[in-house]
Amino acid sequence: MDTKTFNINRRHFIKGAAASLALSSFGSYGMELLYRTKPLRVGLIGAGWYGKSDLFRLMQVTQVNVVSICDVDKRMLAEAANLIQLRQTSGKAPRTYTDYRKMLAEKDLDIVLIGSPDHWHALQAIEALKAGAHVYVQKPISVDVLEGEAMVAAARKYNKVVQVGTQRKSTPHLIDAKKNIVDAGLLGKISHVEMCCYYHMRANGNPPITAVPEFLDYEMWTGPAPLRPYDGLPHRRWWRAFMEYGNGIMGDMCVHMLDTVRWMLDLDWPKKISSTGGIFVQKDSKSNIADTQTAIFEYEELNCVWQHRSWGTPVDPDYPWSFKLYGEKGTLSGSTMRYDFVPHGGGEKIHMDVIYEKEKYPEDLTEKDIELNAAPATRLHMLDFLAAIDKGTLPIADIREGHISTASCILANMAMVTGRPLIYDPKKIVVVNDAEATALLKRDYRAPWRHPHPNDFR
């Protein structure tokens, strides 16, 4: 199946219909290789842990030719190129770049995967769209609200599919929960949601300032973000400890759960967002992200409440990173590992565990640092991405949906900083009656990088 000319037809997109899409397009939770007469030409920006993981899941579900990869760490780049060559059916090694702009200037890619740190997502996704590629970008899509608005506008202008890596809505057991619990009406009216993360995931260190190693282009790694003194390789966890590069645990973990809840309940933008929190316990680290935070996303007769602590114990040990939907007829708890429905006043409880595919994809068992529980979801997410490209539809995690979930988390952080609730108007791109908060919708960029604006693409 060759990639067809892409033309988004919104009539074909049924908001929140991941269950029907996944089950009708790809069969019950089994996923088969999507055969093509001509392999898709793929590029990867950010060849670290999750960038490679996303690429390998794509390679498992369709024929691709990994043409080029980019990373500012030459050692990581070489390692990734070697692993890709071993997996390529052609046996060819991809071209390697340390500057994504040079890679995209070739204009020879059908798909670009973006697995770089959050502060790079907007610029790299927009440049990939300009270069004629469809884009798979990791969550959160941006570090400020204006970046996200520009990404949505660019995707529409260049008429390309952008799938966001919020793969919970492609997670088999959560698709089942949406279809057979929520959509079936077993919860009744839902008027309260709780979401949480109690993982001890905050990097609490104080490494010394050191010389930048020759294999790392730290200037390019930093890009538009503020240039922090170099105190060790930022990869994997260290960069997430700083608001300069992301939006803390709120932007990293709440975005997944809020996006899942929005999909399950067919929610759009929150009416109002408020938040409190800060660094209450883990004060001895360089990290400047909140170790404790609560946020409320208000909808009509519904509050969605988020809480994270990177210390202490979880409220429910079975659901340390999760959501709970409270309905008049029962409660649904969901996570990446399971779901449980408990009806009010007795009745049959329903439980489903995560689906693994270890036998079908034995190579998963030898892949370094793979999230085995997430692999089936990411494969299904990739198939949905490919189907959207081929059919001219919007994907289940379209850039607009990713933007709403990302921006809502960013606005929660802004509400925490300003100390007041915020109401965002996406049409006017302002925080209503709040000039100070409106100014925070756009971060300052380090020269010579230029901040994108949605008007650039209209």
C-alpha cells in the first residue's frame, strides 16, 4: 500500500472513536504488518531512549527505510545507527546528522519521528512539516502555549498528519474500558475525576560543573532554551529536572492522564484551570520542578483533579500513576497496567490487565530499556498514524488534541506561579482578563532562535 496523496477530510474523523477505529481497522487487539509496495522513508530526530523505541515500534508494523537520524550526541548517534542497521531489512545504515536542519534540508522523508527533549519539539516538528513530512512527535508537544498553537496551524497549512505520542488512547485495555465501561453507560453520570502520579521520578542531584565532552554539542542541545552551566549529560532524566527544558512532572505525566480522560469523556478545553504546589520536601537538589502539585481542570459539572508527589507513598498502591472516573453508578480506575470497574451498591466487578505481545514480538525481550507494557500500545498508535496518512483522516492523537492536553498542563503550571485560576481563550490566544498570564503564554527564546507564531502559517 503506497502512501496516498494526503488531504484531511474532517467528516471522516469521529472525535473520541479510538475504540471503533482500532477494532475495525486492525481487528481485535492483534496488529499485523501493514504491507507496502514501497517502504516509507523515515527520519528520526533525537536518537536516545524513547526516540529509538518509537522508531523500532514503527519498524515492527510496516516496511520502512530509515534514511537518516539526528542527534547532538555523537556517541548516541553512532550507537543508534548501528542498532538501526541491524534491524533494517536492507542492512543499510542511516545517514547521520548532528544538526536536524541539515537532515531536513534533504527533503527526502515521508515521516519524521521526534524524540528530542521537550524544548525542541515545536521547532523540529514545524521544520519537518515544511520539509514535506508527516510527523510523529513525543508528548508534551511544546514548552509553552504559543508553540502549540503554531504547531497546529503549521500542520493544517502543510496538510500533513501529526500524531502525538499520547499512546494511552491506543492502549488495548484502556480501549476496552472506554468501549465497555464508559461508552456503555456503566458509570452513569460522571462528575468527578482524579488523576495522579506518585512515582519518585524527580532527579534530586547536585553534580558539579564540568567541561562539555567533545562528543556532545551542548550549544545545539540547548538550542532556544536558556544555557545552563554544563553539569553532566542531560539525557534521560536530568534534563526533566529543570523547567528550562520542560514543564516538570505536570507536563511529563499529567499530560498522559489528562489526555486519556479527555478522550474517554469527549472533553475539549477546560473552562478554568487552577493549581497550587511547589518544592515542599526535596529542597536540597538543583532541580527546580515542583515535587508537590495539585491542579483542577474545570468542565461543566465536572472537575478533573491532578495530584503528584515525588516523595511519600501513593494513595492507592495498585494505581500509583493513574486516573479514576467517579460516576453515579460506579468507579473506573485505569492505568498503563490495568483497569478496574467497581459498581456502586454491589454487582459485578470488571478487571482487565495490560496486554503483552512477547510471543508475537520476541525481539522486545532483548531490547534495552524497552517499556514492555507500552510496546503494544505504541505499535497500535503507529498503525493509526499510518492509517491516517493512507486514508487522509486525522489520527487518534491529532496535533490539536495533543495541544489541548499539553497546553492545559502548561496553564496549570502558570496558575501555580501566578497564584490564581486561569481561563484560556484559544480563539484569541489570551488568558481572559489577565495580561500578566497572557505574557507567559510565550517563553523567551535564546538567540538566534526565533519563536514560532500561529500567524506564521495563516
